[in-house]
Amino acid sequence: MVGLVALMLFSVIWSIQRAGWSDSLFILTPITLGGMLAGLLLSKIRGVPRLLLHMTGMMAGVALVLWETANLSDDPNLLTIQDRVQDLLSRLVLWVQAVTVGGASDDLQLFLLSLAVLAWVLSYSSTWFVFRSRWLWWAIVPNGVALVVNISYASAQLGWYFILFLMSALLLMVRFNMLLHEERWERERVNYSPSLRWNFLRASSFFALIVAVVMWYMPTQPVNSTLSHAWEQINGPWEDLQDRWSRAFATVNGTGNFGYATFNDSFTLGGALNLGDTVAFKVRSDYPLRWRARTLDSFDGRTWKDTSPATFKGRNVSPRLSLEANQQLPTDDNLRRAVTVTIQMVHPVHDNILLAPLRPISVSVSTRLGVPWQDLNEVYQIPGTNPSDAPIELQPLLTLFADARRAALQTYGRDPANPTQGGEPLPQGRAEDVARAVLAQVGQDGAISTEIGRLQDRGIVASYFLRNDFTFVVRANGQVPIYDDLNTVYSTDRLQPGEDYSVESMVSQADEQTLRQAGTNYPDWVRNRYLELPRDLPVRVIEKAHEVVDQAGASNPYDTAIALQNFLRTYNYNTKIDAPPPGRDAVDYFLFDSKQGYCTYYSSAMVVMLRALGIPAREAIGYAPGDYDSTTREWVVRESASHAWPEVYFPGAGWLEFEPTPSQSVIQRPASPEDVNATPTPFVPTPPGAVATRHALDDESPTPTGGDGAALNTQGGLGSAITPWTLLLLPLIIIAVLLLRYWLERQAVANGRLVLGGLQYYERLVKLAWWLGIRPRPYDTPYEFADQVSEEVPNAGPYVKPIARAYVQERFGRHRPDRTEQQELAQVWARLRAALLRRMSEARRLLQRR
């Protein structure tokens, strides 16, 4: 029976691991084994209070869970297991504080901790309930609930794990019931055949297989409108729980986040959407823009990822760039105009991601920027280099050198226009030593040394020297961020619900004529990151991209993007789809097989097809504009407005948004430079103040501003959601198991493999009489109870007394009935049962007449 319990438990654990909610789910295997072992060992200990045993099991579980989870930390500053556990516990406190105020958590390790705790509790409690408490359903039901929830929100095909669970649970029920009977028969010295247990298991295995096949083909739609309505009533609180859960664990990778747009650094194209309808944030803006959360660059055929942190080579420092509040990012893009919006977060996005239109350059709060990094090996001259033209990290240092030079010219009496003439002579020695002496003379050596140390902490090594013409030469080596490739903006401090911030963004004014003439002179960082294709991309995807472009007659990247956009908008829009089959490229499956989907499928297909044609593109996720409230003059953006779209790079114009999803309006751009000045808002898809209809999840008609879910919110597996069939199936299985048990027992009795005597028949008498309202009083003897049944049930007296007599003889006289007595008791019981059933039928008819 230990093997059946293990199989049932691991059918749940394996399904969680297969769902791919996050990395490092392998820790659930040793934790489950440890929970089973602890539960099994402690259940065999007698003479010790159960509370003490459970405290021992709890301490063992806490130790194992913390050990496995804490060791997942990759922080190089946490050298010992004690440091890692302490860090994990401190983060747990912060998580509790965030959840209690309705915030979202960005700590994936805490999600793994919760799964580890779940694995331990399920394995320990299931083993204890089976082998000590003998409460089988307390072992089966929690595991079944965990499995159904996991299947309902995972995009991976997990039906086989449900079948495995169903078969192991059914076999466990049969074996458990057989074990209870064997123990009672041994206790009551009832003869039975040793082969009976194997006959039971053989028959139950066949039955379990039939039930599993039926379940596999069971429809997942509501049975009827009444049952569907009842399910909606039940599902209301469940949806509230989903929203709380999604915010508590908003960084879950992969497939489902229970109705909340999380915008992780990766997401997988999956099945049906299940986005919530709560208000995410409100925006004070004159324009209905797209509110971008992040961009992703790497696609493997199923999953998008942001690989920018991997471009950073620094150690023990964050790859995110820190900026002060209202600090301006450099930009030389002349084809954009500044737009300022104010965003009020009703429910802050996980990881403190700030939403902003394309190309934010200033935020009213201190931020950390997610950007890719590139190698730096440059020489700057002061004078000669404008500090504002250098990377932002080097600007303070170059400014200090400029100030030091002005002070040195005054100290040494040199003319700024001709610094080689007049004044005191410079110190002698190496150029580096001369520079240090001059900086010390003017009092700038300390500030410059401090700034060089700060740069060194960021992975940039700076050196300098002074030429005879009073020119400071600064050499910098290391890495600097690529500001034009900004992909995510994070708030340094945790945002509270209701808190707002302002963002200044550069929104494109590029016209179609200019974009057609932009050319293909892409920077190295663009070519290196945004032309990559999935390794196993089917050739027909590339061929289809060429076919579409050739048919449209496109001869430049802009017209190519428009041709692909218009082609994809001919596909059917549908949020209620199945996930692509395992092993299939999602874009290929979307283009040639399903031919329907939602925003992530349209945008992914356009990005992949553009890259196949040598045009850089990336995936963007965030929110569509939302609904305009004319009373408050705000854009109200709900979770259901989460959206995905492609962004294409054009030299001189930067990243531009396109819209291949037919549920959204096409982005209109001015035709020529002359139309830019004539058009007040050339960069928006709809005019300001337009009232947009919010997109409903079950409405497949196009809407201009509503979204359709860019986040990781997909479903699949055995069913797209928990349905009423799930609730109906469990009692049906229970009834079927009871009927199977009854039939097998009758067969065993008939074949002589199972001996029934007065003990068994008296027990059945008590159970059947209970349905007639006849119950033995605590002080009744078996004969007194038999007299009570005789008074209540006509014609039962001649048959009740032999049953009671046989019970007394076996229970107190230790008399084993022989074969003849067993046959007589079987005949007496058949007549008594018929009399009791007739009495039940008469009572039912009497009630109907009344």
C-alpha cells in the first residue's frame, strides 16, 4: 500500500513540475520523499502522544523545506546556509506585509517555498492518515484538489497525470478497504482466502482503467444551464481567491497566473485566457497610448525571455541602472515629441514595474532601469568632449575634470585660450603623477577619486593623465547601458495602492515617407539581439513571410512591416483556444493549424516573420489604452486590457509600435513630414477623449482600446477550467467503488472464499434498520434490539432472532459457524433484508400520500 500512496502523491508532484510554474521545481521530489518517510515512521510509533509526534514531523518538515529552498539562492553574498535561511525568512516577512495590503510579490523563491510546504504537508499528512488515523479520504481529497487546480491553470498537457492519480487513488481505496476487512476478520477470527486481496486488486484495476478512459473523454462543458448557474455562484469567491493568490505570487513563470497580468521576464504562449476584471490603474493623459511594462528579445518557439541581465558582466552588483527622481535620460531622437502622463496604481504591478508609453526619459520617482549592456573602451578629452555626450555613468566624472581644469588654469595663471603660455610651471614627472598633483593643488583629487571608486563598483575602470596643454585625457573601460534599448522601468521604493507617479515619454512623430527612407544601417546592439530566430523554426514560416511581402510588393522595412501586419489581421481572433501541442513551434501552429489566437500569438508571429526577413523586432507587453471616463477625464485600465504588440526598429527613428491584433485599431501615422505639423496627434490610434468599449473576455469582436491579455495567463490540460463535471465525478466514483465492493464480496461468499457469520449479518441489520429510524439504544442487548425491529417491521420477527442469536454466539461465545450454519444464516438474512426493504418502500409511499 505504500507504493500506491507514493504513486498518488507523485502524480500530483510530477504534474506541478511538468507545469513549469518556475525553475528549480526539482526540490519537490526529495521533500515529498522526506514527508512520506517521516509520516510512515511516526505513524508506527505507539505510546507517544500524537501532538508530540506531529511537532516532531513539523520540525523535520521545516528543516527540510528551508534547507532545500534556501539553497536555491544564487546571491554570492550569502555564503552559509544560515545566511540563506535568514535572508529567506526576512523576505517572507516582507511578502506577508505586501500581501496583507493587497500588493503583489516579486519574489519567486517564496513561491517555491509555498510549493515546498505544500509538498511536505500533502506527503506527511497523506501517509499519516492512511497508516495511522485510517482516514483515507483525508489523504485522497487534498491531493485531488491540488491536482485539479494545477491542471486547470497549466498550459502543459497534464491529462495523463490525472489518469495516473485516478487509477492510483481507486486502487488505494480498494486496497485500503480490503485491509480494514482483513484486520476485522483477523480480530473476529473470520476465515477468508489469502487470494481474496489479489482478486480484489485485479478486478479493481480493470475497473479503474475503465473509469480513467471515461474521464479522459469526459466533456468539460457545463451539463445544463441550472448547473452552470450554480457553478457561477460557487466560482465567485474562487475568483476572489485567484486575484489574491496572483498578487501574492505574481512572478510565477510559465502558464497561468490566475487572472492577473504579471509581466514576468518570460512568458509562454499557451491556451485560453482567464484575465480578471479589476481596475489595475488610472491614467491622466490627453492621448490613448499603450502602457508598456517590458519588452522581451529571445524566443525559442514557445517562450519569450528578456536576456538583457545576461549582458551584464559585473559581479555583486545589480544589472539595473539607478536613476534619481526626475533625472533625464539622454536622447537625440528628433522624430519624437515629449508627452507627460500621470499614472495612479490601484494595484501595483509586481516587482514595482512602472508603466509608461514608449521611450520614457524621466520619472517623478527614483527608478532602476532594465537595460542591456555593451562594452566600453573610450578615450575622452577635457576640453573637447561635452560631458552630456558621454554615457550617463561617466558624466559626473567628466564634469569634475572640467571644473578641475578651470580651477587649475586660474591657480597656475594660464590663459584658457592659450594654456601653454604664462603662469607657474606644471610639476614634473609622469603625466599621471602631474595630473594627481594638479588635482590635489586645486582640491579636486578627493572628489574625483571617490567618483572613480564608484565607477569601479559599477564595473568601469577609469584612468587619467594631464597633457602639457592642460588637457585632461580620461580613458574608460568596462560596460555601459544601452539607453535606446530600455526595456523595463522599476520603482526603487515599493508603490502603495493609490500612489501615483508622472512619466515623461518621447512618443514617435515619424511619418511614413521618412520611415520608408530609414534604410537598414542598424547598430551592432540591434543586430546582435533582435534578429535571432528559434533554432527549430519550420522553414514554411520563413517562406510564408517572403510570400506575404512579395504579394504586397514591399521593398523597404516599413512597407514590409505593414504587409505582415495586414496579413495577420485576417486571422480569427479568439481567447478561448487550446495550447499548441507539445513539441510544436507556437508561431507555426498559429499560422498553419489553429489560425486563431489572441495578442501574444499575433505579435509573436509578426516579430518572428520580420526577423526572418532581416528586420529587427521585439515583443512588448503591457496594457492597451483602457476606457476613457469623461467625468474624471481619466483612462481607466483593467486587468482585461493587458496586451502584447510588436516593436520594430528603424534607424534614426528608434523603436516603433505596430498592431497586428485585429481586436485593436491600426496605428495611424502621418504620410509625409509636411503632415506632421498639420496633425495635432499623429502618433495615437484614436482621437483624444474617445470613449472606448472595454474588451470582454468572451467577446471576439474587435474593440479599439480593450486588451486581451499579454500576461502569462493560459490554461490547458485535461480541461480549460474546473467544471461541474469535476464536482459530479467524485461522488459517482465513490458509489461505483461501493457497488464494486458489494459485488466482489457476494462473489467471494458464493465461491466460499469469504465466510460470513452472525457478526457480519448483525452489522448489516443495524445499518439497514437505521434507514427506518430504528437504532439500538446504548443499553440494549442484541436480543432487545431484535425485539424492537420485530415490533417495527411486520414479518421480520422469525428472521431477526436467528441473526441476533448467531451474533451473540460468535461475539461472546467464540463460536465459529460451520458450512451448514453459514448457508442457513445467508437464507435468513435474505428474507430479513426483503422484509426491511418492503417496509422502507411502504414508508416512502405513505410519505408521498401525505
